[in-house]
Amino acid sequence: MIYLQKPDWSWRPSESVTHVHQWVKQEGKADVILFGAPLSRSSISASAASYYPEAFRKMWKGFAAYNLDERIDLTKVSVRDAGDIMMHTTNIKESHRRIEDTAESLADSKLTCMIGGDHSTTACAVRGVKKAFPYEQIGILQLDTHLDVRDPKELGPANGTPIRQLIDGGTVKGEDVVNIGLHGYFNTKELVEYADEKGIQMVTMQRARRDGLTETIQRAVKSLGHVDRIYATIDMDVLDISVAPGVPASTPGGMKSEELFEALLEIGKTERVKHIDFVCLDPQKDNHVSATVKTGVYAWLQFMTGVAMRK
Amino acid sequence: MIYLQKPDWSWRPSESVTHVHQWVKQEGKADVILFGAPLSRSSISASAASYYPEAFRKMWKGFAAYNLDERIDLTKVSVRDAGDIMMHTTNIKESHRRIEDTAESLADSKLTCMIGGDHSTTACAVRGVKKAFPYEQIGILQLDTHLDVRDPKELGPANGTPIRQLIDGGTVKGEDVVNIGLHGYFNTKELVEYADEKGIQMVTMQRARRDGLTETIQRAVKSLGHVDRIYATIDMDVLDISVAPGVPASTPGGMKSEELFEALLEIGKTERVKHIDFVCLDPQKDNHVSATVKTGVYAWLQFMTGVAMRK
Amino acid sequence: MIYLQKPDWSWRPSESVTHVHQWVKQEGKADVILFGAPLSRSSISASAASYYPEAFRKMWKGFAAYNLDERIDLTKVSVRDAGDIMMHTTNIKESHRRIEDTAESLADSKLTCMIGGDHSTTACAVRGVKKAFPYEQIGILQLDTHLDVRDPKELGPANGTPIRQLIDGGTVKGEDVVNIGLHGYFNTKELVEYADEKGIQMVTMQRARRDGLTETIQRAVKSLGHVDRIYATIDMDVLDISVAPGVPASTPGGMKSEELFEALLEIGKTERVKHIDFVCLDPQKDNHVSATVKTGVYAWLQFMTGVAMRK
Amino acid sequence: MIYLQKPDWSWRPSESVTHVHQWVKQEGKADVILFGAPLSRSSISASAASYYPEAFRKMWKGFAAYNLDERIDLTKVSVRDAGDIMMHTTNIKESHRRIEDTAESLADSKLTCMIGGDHSTTACAVRGVKKAFPYEQIGILQLDTHLDVRDPKELGPANGTPIRQLIDGGTVKGEDVVNIGLHGYFNTKELVEYADEKGIQMVTMQRARRDGLTETIQRAVKSLGHVDRIYATIDMDVLDISVAPGVPASTPGGMKSEELFEALLEIGKTERVKHIDFVCLDPQKDNHVSATVKTGVYAWLQFMTGVAMRK
Amino acid sequence: MIYLQKPDWSWRPSESVTHVHQWVKQEGKADVILFGAPLSRSSISASAASYYPEAFRKMWKGFAAYNLDERIDLTKVSVRDAGDIMMHTTNIKESHRRIEDTAESLADSKLTCMIGGDHSTTACAVRGVKKAFPYEQIGILQLDTHLDVRDPKELGPANGTPIRQLIDGGTVKGEDVVNIGLHGYFNTKELVEYADEKGIQMVTMQRARRDGLTETIQRAVKSLGHVDRIYATIDMDVLDISVAPGVPASTPGGMKSEELFEALLEIGKTERVKHIDFVCLDPQKDNHVSATVKTGVYAWLQFMTGVAMRK
Amino acid sequence: MIYLQKPDWSWRPSESVTHVHQWVKQEGKADVILFGAPLSRSSISASAASYYPEAFRKMWKGFAAYNLDERIDLTKVSVRDAGDIMMHTTNIKESHRRIEDTAESLADSKLTCMIGGDHSTTACAVRGVKKAFPYEQIGILQLDTHLDVRDPKELGPANGTPIRQLIDGGTVKGEDVVNIGLHGYFNTKELVEYADEKGIQMVTMQRARRDGLTETIQRAVKSLGHVDRIYATIDMDVLDISVAPGVPASTPGGMKSEELFEALLEIGKTERVKHIDFVCLDPQKDNHVSATVKTGVYAWLQFMTGVAMRK
Ligand SMILES: [Ca+2]
Ligand SMILES: [Ca+2]
Ligand SMILES: [Ca+2]
Ligand SMILES: [Ca+2]
Ligand SMILES: [Ca+2]
Ligand SMILES: [Ca+2]
Ligand SMILES: [Ca+2]
Ligand SMILES: [Ca+2]
Ligand SMILES: [Ca+2]
Ligand SMILES: [Ca+2]
Ligand SMILES: [Ca+2]
Ligand SMILES: [Ca+2]
């Protein structure tokens, strides 16, 4: 964890714990470890997703640590903010290595939440987890508009390649990847053919909507019944562009926020999910009411509500 | 009504009556009395909801006085715009008193529509109605993301407190309040406990969506079967942030505009609803196509369509 | 086709054909002919919809020529971009004449797609088709928030009048027009009465949503069973304002993008649809992430997917 | 004046006269006649300058009718708002004819102010004035980034052609036109050559800045010493893009607002200036604080201050 | 100082001191005491200037604690951030009392900087200083577009009244007030007459520009030669709207940022200036690059540079 | 030049040559070679300056190839657009190498214009030139708010380090660098000390404004009298934030656009300037009227006007 450093600023300590910024601890033991991976210069198109960990934390104050739908008090789960991984300014390979090392060192926490950064960070984090548990089989539960199987030989370890890095590198098997949220015209024919060949399970947005998101997640988890641990990765561009203006690659025809929230509650409830990340949200592209960052915090809290219901 | 004054500007009088600005009268008797309560310096967070009555009226021209879905000609109902309550620039207590007095003086109209302003104005208006009908039991039908039961001892008569003001002040019983649209992480545990204790009926957004909005309103009205008159209060922050950027406290996970429209049609149809208000819409925060103000006018017209169907 | 000219700029020619800008040809024979009608000074309210053909083409690069939902490779259909009709700077009547002439000259293509421009262009295009096929009966399948039957005697050939131009001019019969997507308060009583009188089939948004869009289109097509060819016209203001900020007349309560996409897939599949246009999208009013233009391209691709499924 | 109609709405009448909206009269005799020419479909590029007369009037309330710099009470001059010229929706030639007729009928007022609309309206207005005073020689004092001498044979009576219309049509002599504010790369070589040939006096922005705006106007007026009346036309695109985002054709390197204000004070003082117009400001393109519309009102008030100093 | 509390969040402590956020201390003795007065519900028009203290502090990180123009190392002056005055949510009078008490208790610091909040806070702060030094004569050096002498009997202690409160209340003499930056049409005739009557020294923006800002400040200070201490109050609406979109009342024709910076350097150098405040900057209205907040921090640093040069 | 490729799209070829997009050639010999270096993932803060070459070319159409101020026809100089250097998606070092190679291969052109990209590209380009002319002494004429002498050992070859890379690497001598436009609080004390130590000539914005920009450039050129060739590098963040919202690091207190234009005309006239670049303009951060990109094109045309005056 030598690369983790505290954020530039911190919330004033508080006696009472009613809101999220008062609930998340800066120090000590915790059920859940949260950390930022502020890297997005590895993104194919220009992105400021590296600023999301900071924007995410700044938005905490507007949220109570209590879920009214489920009548769940989140404070029964403990969370520690371990800070951000220090990134190199110009050496992307070095930054990726630090993410991998950090993920490895944190992998035996009960639960880790990584806040990206772009989607290239996921490949590093999964490799780190794999190093920590070399004999475990890792399944990937991916919410994404894209397959992320573009060729690293061409792009390097960019944000279009993480799933292919993991499959071609032997870290994860193709059939242990479930991708939910694909739709429309955002993956070329040859990428779909690669995915078919490798056995990636593709669940289109239409299919997921027809079945319901809870059911969809349950089926996906069941189909990963044989893996030892599940790494859930939430590319926020799975969201529809009307609810996620602040995600550069969000598209029309995507997932609605309430669908994402339903999915994340179910993911949170799933015992075998030990790791999650949220990537590709660029706060500089958000609209004037910060709708996307608010959606990002809400999404994480849905996952945490599910976790609180595990107990 | 001594505090009511005409708005700064008015629409050119017209012979034909095809659009809303031609239908709403400036003078004379009418079935429905509309008035503005342009106060939002009582809002906890900075708000320009005080500008909504003006923005609301300016948007009328873009709407026909005819509902195509229901094939209803709205002009069969008469509406008078009584103008805005003059507010004191710095004395919030005085402004609140004027709202209460005005609401009292207008309370025996067939139907009143108050255009806020922030949600603190509702407490005043309900107290005014209560003064006019001291022996009647008033029920509150509230669409809101929040319970509005924060403590006035701490905040004064701010927009986070109106329901608690009314309950603690004996104007309304807790069990005569139905709140529809609650969700997520926007009410602390202790506020929910207060609401439980006082018997406030809480209908989450998820529950309302599952049952359908028409059904939800019908059930709410039925549960208020014993009250003499129903005061409906529509906090526009019940709407999802993607459809209501111009409401400072709107959130992800909220009500969709078509759900609000469905609910308001049903509320309009309900005979016992004698008063309604629309609050917390800040036109200065709206987006460049005025989506929220347009939604606000549409919402009011849905209510008016329901009223026209009463006859 | 003497009025057609190439756009100001063009995409770099490419060997591989994976994305839309590589698929659409500049020259040669093709199943589908695409052309722009960049005219919007005929719009009642100020509009820059004349810039949509250019914005539409510039957005192609972000879309793959492969539909993942239906597993359809679009490149099996050939498309040629015939360029834009040159418009007169100040003589609207002359511009309209050029559209009519162009539509006539292209009418015997297997399929034509006109990219507007405002809705006044549709009246010209349908008249052009009628001239090419004087003995055929033309049906209109219109997705619109408005009836477009305002009186040309009052407004001239503006964008509020095309359907009335066609009916009063004898080009199309009232009962051969199906309008889908009407809702709320955007058509006056007298216009609805005109439509009733002429036998225009009005399908409200609520009805279409209840029946499902696929079913709605199928019924509409069936009700036009007797016509020889169907001209589909998509006024993008049928969309809800939250998904189409870049359409000046979009409203709350409108069609959702996924509903439009479903409808267009079905329209694309319909053999008798020989012509389609997309109108009234003003790229200058779009939001900072170009959500509306992206939705416009997606919508067209849904239609093209349906066309590819015809074969 | 048969084409003039009152605006859609009007300010509430007031006893006291401290602000501009209270000072401008709706009826009766006045020193200055103000009227709107809401036409911009004649603009080469899409423009909503037709909405400027309305936006201009709505902004009045924010301005006192007192100039503090000069210690001038504007209310000593009387102004009447004669309303807007009704425009045809699609027949630009007809709309132009109405402007010409109206300008002719108002030409014998002490002073007229036309609020455009795009710059094509100026050609009409000057022709109208010429009809009213056929034996007078008219000089044009133009503030503009452009020469406006493009060929009407090619574009029709569009906003790039008014000066050429007037010169080629014999209404005004080339040497009786002074253009101030030209700079940079916004006029092609051939247009400059036309201007040279016709004797148009071109004063670049750099030259005007070096000499001072007051001095520049005085020299321009002197150079028009032989004409009978001066028509001043202010194309707001003369302003720098940083102070006039709401003018579609504003550019870097343009006039600063304080320079425009200085020029207009001097123009206002000039007895022989009998007519002025302000054109090409598109309120839909203005920024979120309405900086350009505010600048437009300020500019007009500077002119009016000068007029008040004439007396 | 019992009403002062730390801000919600704080910068991470740092070893090195190169930037402003590292230089400003949270504790201990200091030459300069900085504190926030986050009150703007007393503003006539809706304002979120109450959020400026937080926005001001968040922007520090982007500024070095070194002035390159003057080659001055700011760290030779010590500054302590005493936090924000806690405001009452709805009782404006109480909030004003707290500002007055706090200003009194801090008045014997070498130098105080109050970050508003709206301009009503200045009246409180000056009264607090007067209480601390009842036998001293206080001069006001005001940079403002407005005189701020509207009648508190009408508006209460709103932001349009502070100077009149102080004069009518006997805290300050009219002739001990110098207002710099007045221009145009933003003060009614009667307010100017009040100012004349009370002997307020009015320096228009034009005059100040002609003389140069350094010279203007020196003259103003000289004209206050007889007072014991000078309270400088910077209403950020003195700035031109093109450089200060985030100030609700900024206007065209105002001060340029470089002029404000020049003025503040000179004010900073002036020994007798013991207090300064910066008011009326509303960060919610700022543009997408935070130009106004950046200008606000720069302005304060210019003052601090002047202070550093005093030594 | 093996790394140069044509842009994704190109302007339609044209017979007449009146505007910039018609003047710049795609092929053949030319006096001036223009090329893009679309790299900004090397920027310290997130930047999309990599999109500037494309945005720059798209804006050409709005500019005539004729300078009215100087009455210069630009077409007498020939310019070829050599396209963009292909960048590696994730390997910054490799991308930098390609820039260096390309700059070397083009260095013997009469004049090269590189369109960045961020300021890290300048270090590469200068090294490339040095390789081509190893025995020539290169002077740097830098317009910038920053010294760009942060330590590459810490940041790698990021955009804060180019001048230091060149000095420490022995490519350029410190005393052969003139930096114009420094001001305020954007360079720490230690960086200024480094610059002093190395003999960098620092001309503050205030000094340059006092002397006039033409004079300032002439003096700078004179002070570089001993060098063999001058490389001019224009960091667009030298501009004031009010005229350059689309430059992430632009600040208040910066250069005005007309000052930049004056400087560039003079730089263009200077025979010994053989290379120029324009960097750090991020079109994604520009405002809704593209003010910054327009300023960027204007700036380049001023330079070209100067070049045309060389002959
Ligand atoms: Ca993705
Ligand atoms: Ca992804
Ligand atoms: Ca509420
Ligand atoms: Ca609420
Ligand atoms: Ca239509
Ligand atoms: Ca329509
Ligand atoms: Ca013009
Ligand atoms: Ca012009
Ligand atoms: Ca003030
Ligand atoms: Ca002020
Ligand atoms: Ca820089
Ligand atoms: Ca630099």
C-alpha cells in the first residue's frame, strides 16, 4: 500500500454519523476498503476520469447513510477510505504497475471498492487480485456498453482493452466473463466475433430489461457458479446518455439509472463478489447540476446497501 | 388579499382563447384561483424558486388549453390569476405571515393553486386554510423526495420543516399525511423514525412505481377517507434529476415526468382536493431548453385536466 | 438531381469498413439513397435544423456498422450519400421547389432517406414522390408531437403545415395519415377537430406505450394496408425533452429514445416503406455531449437494421 | 403603421418613473419612436435575432433611466414603443416590404430606433426613409465587422447584402457610407475591392482605437457633412466575441463594449442622426448571464443619453 | 469569536509552503485574520454568495504564494483562516448580529479580511469595528457599481442598503465614504441625490480609468486623510460582466480585472486600511471554467501582495 | 515524415480561393508546412488539447484569406497541411519520439507551424530541429503564463517541463529563452529562482503591456540577435481567461487577444523565426461560441500575415 496517499483535502471530523462523509473512516480496520485509482491518460479518447475519486468524495455530504427503500442503516458496515494511488505523470506503464501492486496488497480485505479512473485500471486490479490468490478462479461481472476486447498490441494497455488483456494474459477465462448492458452500434463485428470465440457471455440491454435487472444479475452470478471470487466492474458508460452526460462514452439506448441501482443492490447482496470498481466517469463533462456524479455516489450506496444486507 | 399584487408584466389580452395565456383570466370570478408565493430565502440551500411564479406564467404561451390525451377542453374550467403575494425583502417571518393571511382569505374558493417559492410556504398556506376552516380535519397529500420533518427549533421555519411545523403545531395529524416518492439516501434515520412515530404514511417511489401512480394516488386518497379536505403539495424535487435539472434538490432515482403527470391527473380528479401547491422549482438552475419549467406547466395542466373531468 | 451537391467536407476514404462513415458510399449504385434538405428558415420558430445533415454525417464515426442486439451486419445493405440539396438563401418557395424536384428524381430508388431540415420539407418530398408515381396512393406514417395541420393560407408553407398541405392539395388522403406520439397540450382544439374531420388516425403516446411500439407500428401499417407505398416521416420533436434537448419543439411527456428505436426497427422491416425522413433536429440547441445528434444517428441506424432484415 | 402590433406582453403600468420600463411609453406622442423588426430568417447563417426585440424589452427593468456618468436624467426625452412589425412566416420579400412601408410611415418622427432582426432589415428601412424624403441625401454610419456588400443577385436580400442593395439600387452613394470596426479576416479581397471602387469609407478597428471612438465618430460625421440626414446602423457583431457571445458573427479582435458605448454617446449627440438601428443580436445564443442583451440595452441607452444632451 | 467554526473540509497539511493552501494557517497568531460570512439570503435578488467562502478556499491550490510581477514572497506575511461565522437558517437579523459581534471581537487584529456573503454583511462588520473602536473615525473605500444607499425602512437590512445604514445610523459620515467604479444606469436619480446630499465621494469608472487606478486609490486615500482607519469593501459587481459572469449584478461597462488588480495592490500598500471585505460573488453563477472565483482569489492576493510590501 | 497521416476528413476541393480552407493545400511544395501534434495525455492536468488540430482545421471556413487591417492577400504565401503525427495510444515516450523525428525531417522547410497538443510537444520539436541543424544556436521566443521549468525527474516529459528539458539537456541555453506574458501567482518562487539562475529573460505581462507588444517582440528578437534561428512557441494559456475559456490553464490577468494578435504580426515579420507552434488549447473546454478556437485561428493568421509581409 506504499502508493496510497490521502486525498488533498478531507472532511471535518464529526461526532454524529448521519451522512456518508461522516460514516466513511480515514483510519483503522473496516469491512470495506475504498481506494481511488486516478488515472485516465490511458483512455483512448481524452478523459478526466482521473478526477472522479475526488468528485466522488466531495459529493458524499449530500447523501444520508441510511437507505429508506430497504430501511437499512448503512453504518452497520464499516468502510475505510484508504486514499488514492499516486500516479506517475507521464509513465502509464508505471502507473499501471502501482495499481496492480496496490490491488494485490489489499486483495485479502473482506471487500474492496476501487474508484477509477478509466477502464484500463480494471485489468491491473484483477491481475493484482490474481497475484494475491493465484489458485483461485476469478469471474468478471461487467456492466458496460462495450466488450473492451480491443487489441492491446495495437493500443497498448488502453481503456478499450482490459478484458482482452485478462483473457489473452491467462488471468481470466473468456467464459468467466459476463457482460451486461451491450446494445446498438458500439462494438464492431470483429470484436463480437472475438467475444463469441472466447465464450464471453453477452447479455444485451434489451434482454436484461426484459428479464429485469435483479433476475439478470442472479442468472449471471449463477452462470459464474464455479468461480472462486467475482470481480464486478461497472463501466459507467453502460448508462444512457440522458442520465449520464458526464461519461464521455455514454450512449442513447443505455441502462437507466434505476436499472443500474437495482442491479447494484443485487450485486451487493452477492457473497462471492469480493471486489468492485466504478470507472470512466469524467466529472469535467458532467452537467451543471452534477447529475452523473450524484448517480455515481447513489450507485455505490446501492452496492453498499446490498453488502449491509449480506450480514 | 391585501398582499396580492399583479405580476410585473402581463400577456396581451386576446379575443381567441386557444392557449393557456389566453385562458387564465386576470379579473373576475373563477372556479380556480391561482396565486404566487415568491419566497425562497427561507430555503436551507440557496434557491431562486422565488422566480418560479414569473417563469411559470411566461411559459403559458407554449401550451394549448386542450388536453389531447383525454380530449378535454380546459376552457370549461375558469381560472383567475390573483397575482403574487408581496414579500418582505429581509423579514422572513413577516413574509410567512402574509402567505398565511392570503391563504386564509382565499381558502373558501372552490380550488386554490399556490405557485411557490420553496416548501416553507406550504406550512403557512395550510395554517391559513386551517384558520379559515378551524373545525375541518386537513389531510396532506405530499409528493416529495423528503419527509420535511427537520426540527424548526434548529432551522426556524425553513423549507426542510413544513410537515413537522404542521404536526408539532397541531394543524395536521401525522397519520393524515401521505408522502409519496421517497427513495434512496435523502432522509436520515432519525427523521424516518420521527415519521414512523407520528404515523406519517410513507410510500416509496419503488412501491408507487410497482403499483402504478393512479392506483397509488387512489389508495392514498382512500387512506385519507376521514379528512374533510385534502391539501396536495407537490415538491418538484420528487422528480428525477434527469428530468428536473432546475430543481436544486432533485436526485437520481426519482419520479419520471410521465409518472408525475399520471399522478396529477388523478389528484385533479379527486373532489376532496381543494388546494394544491407546486414548490421548489428554481428557474435559474434550469437547463438551456427550460425543460423543468415546461414540466412544471405540464404538471399543473394535468391537475387542471383532472379538475375539468370532475364536472 | 441537379440541385444535389457534395457536403463541404468528406471523410477520408478507408480500406476497412467497420464504422458508419466507412460504410456509406459517396458514389455509385446503392440500395438506399441518403440526401440532405438543409432548410429551416421555413420554421415557425427560429431553427438551425438546416445544420443537421452536416452534424449527422460528422457523428457517423462514433458508430459501428454492426447491430449487436439483432446481430446484423449493416454492410450487407449498400447506402449512398447523394449530398445536400442546394438551398436559396432567401427564397423559400424556390428552395421548396428544389426539394420537390429532387425527391421526384430520386423516387424510384429502392429506398430514400431525407435528412432535414424542418418539417416543411416533407410536404415537398411527398409531392415529389407523388409526381413520380402519380397513380400510386401514398400513406403517411408520422411520428410527431404535432398534427402539422395548421393553415398554409395563414403561415405559408411553414413547418406547422405539411400534412394539411398534402391533404388540402389532394396529394394524400386524410385517412391515409397515421400520426403516432401525440400527447398533452401541443395541438389546439380546432386542429384536432380538423384532423378528426379529415380522418387522420391519431395514436397518442400513452396508447402507443400501452400497446408497445412494435405492435403500434404493425397496426398502423395494417391500417394503411390499401396504400401503394408508405412515406415515413420522423419529426424528432416526438421525443421527450429529457432525451432530445436539441429539438426546439420537444416536450415533456414525449417518446423515450428506446421507444423510438423500437418503432424504427419495425418501420425499417416494413417492405412497403419506401421513403423516410428525419426532421427538426437543431444541432445548435443540442447539449454539450451532443446527446440529440447521437440519438438521431442511432435512430437512423435502427431503421437501417430493419431494412437489412427485410432481405 | 398598419403592420405594427403591440408585443405579446407588456410591463405593468407604474406611477413612478425611475427605470427604463417605466419611462418608455406605450401610447402618445414622443420625441423618439422605437419599433421592432423581428425578422432573421433572411440571415445567411441560422439566427434567432428575430427574438431580440422581445429580449430587449424584457431587460429594461434592470436599468435606471438615469445616466450617472453624464448626470443626465433620460426622462427629459420622451420615447414611445410602437410595437413590432408583423412578419410573414415564410415570405421574406413580403416581410421586407412591410419593414420598408413602416419605416417610410415613421420617417418624419424626430428620431426612430429600429430593433432588429438581422441586417437585411436595414436596407428596407433606409429605402423607406428615402421614399419619405426622396430629395434628401442619406448618409450611412455603420458599425460592423463586415462590409455587407455581398451580391444580392446571388443571395437575394440576405443580411450580407444591405449596403450593396442600397448602393446598387441608387438609394445611397458609396461615398456616403462610413464603416467603422472592420478588422481581420472577415471580408474577402473582392468585397474590399468593391468597397474601394464605390468609395465606401472604411475605418478599421485598429485605426478607430488609435484615434479614440469619440474622435472617430466626429470625423465620420464630418466626412458626411454634405448629406441631409444620417442613418446609423449598429451591427452588434462589431463587438468582440468575448463581450458579445450572443451575436452569431461576433469575432475576436472586435470592438470592446466600452468603445461601443463611447461611440454611441457621440452618435446620440449628433443632430443629423435621425435614425438608428441595432441588429444581429441573437438572444438564444447569449450566455447564461445574458451579457449580450444587457450590452444591447446599455448601448441603446448611451445613444439616448447623447440624444438627451442634444437639447 | 464564539460564532466561528471551521469549514466543512480542510486541505491536507503540508511540509512545503509553495502554494496558497499551504501558506494559510488554520491555527495560531497571524498578521492577517481571514474569516467567512456566508450569508446571502439578505440579498435583494436571489444569490448564492453564501457559498463563496467555500469556493474561495477550494481555489487556493491553483495559486502560488509568490507574486512574480513584484517579486514578492507572500509567505513573509502570516495569515490565519479563522473559519466561517455560523449563520441562522431563517433569522437574518440574528445572522447579522453574529457578524457584528464577530467583527467586533476580531477588530484589533492587525488586519482582517472578511469573505462574504452579500453586501449587507459590510454594514454589520463596520458597526462591529466601530464598537471596538468607538472613538475612531472610520472611512469607507468602496469599489462598487452601486451606491448601496437604498432605504432600509423599505427593504430591511438588505444588500442594497449598507452604506445608508451606516450613514443614517451615525457609524460613518457620508463624506468619509469614497465610491469608485460607478457607471451607467444602475443607480436611480434619487439615490444619486441622496449621495450628493450626504457628501459621498463618487468616482465614476470613466474617471478612474482616465486617471489610472493607482492614482485613483491614492487620491481616495488622501481624501480620507482625516479618518483613523479605513475599511475597504470590494463589491465584486464592480467588475465588467465579461470578466465576472459569476457576480449576479455585474454589468457591461464595469471595471476590468487588471484594473481591479491594480487598485487592490495599492489598497494593500495603504497602512491605514485595517479591514477589507470581498462580497457578492456567487459561485453557482460562475462559468464552466470558474473565471470569477479565480479572479476573486487573484484579487485577494493582490491585496495581500500590497500588504507584504508595507513591511 | 513517415508518422504523418491525413486528418480523418478534408474540405471539399474548390476552384476559387477566398477563404482559408481553400487556400491551405493538401499536397505539393509550399513556403509554410503546417502539421498537427495531437498529444495531450502528457499534460499534468487532464487536457483534450489533442483535439485542437482537428478543431483548428474545421474553423478555417469562417476566415477569409485576406487581412483587411494590413490590406494583405495571404494567398501570396503558399501553405501545405502535412497532416497529423500519428500518436501511440498509451506510450507517451514513443509519441514524443515521433514528434522529434517529424520535426527533424521537416526542419529544413522555409517555415514550420506545429499545432499542438500540449506544451510537452515543444521540447520534442526543438530537439528535432536541433538534430537537423546541430551547429546552429536556437533561441526560444515563448509566450506563456508559466516558465515551464518544472523538473522532468519528477514529472517525466510532461507539459510543465519543456524549457527545463531543453536547458538541462543542452539543446538551448537559458539566456537564449525569452518568456513574455508571465504574471501573478502561477510560478513558485523556486521556479523563478531556477529561471534567474539559468538566465532566462522574463518579461512580465505588465511590462509588455506598458511597452506595447510590437516593441516588446522587437526587443526580445534583438536580445536574441546572436542566435541562428528562433523557435517561437505560443502557449495559448498566456491569454486572459475571459478571452480564452478553452485553455485549461488560462488565468485572470493574462494577455488580451488583441495584444496576442499584435505580437504575432510582429513575430511573423521576423525573418529569423523559422518555426512556430501553438499549444495547450483544449476545444472541449471552449465555450458555446467556440471563442477560443476562433482566437486560435485568428492568431495563426496574424502570424501568417506577418510572414506575407516578409516578402
Ligand atoms: Ca465502455
Ligand atoms: Ca469499458
Ligand atoms: Ca419538501
Ligand atoms: Ca424535497
Ligand atoms: Ca411536425
Ligand atoms: Ca412536431
Ligand atoms: Ca452587417
Ligand atoms: Ca456584420
Ligand atoms: Ca454593493
Ligand atoms: Ca453592487
Ligand atoms: Ca502555460
Ligand atoms: Ca507552457
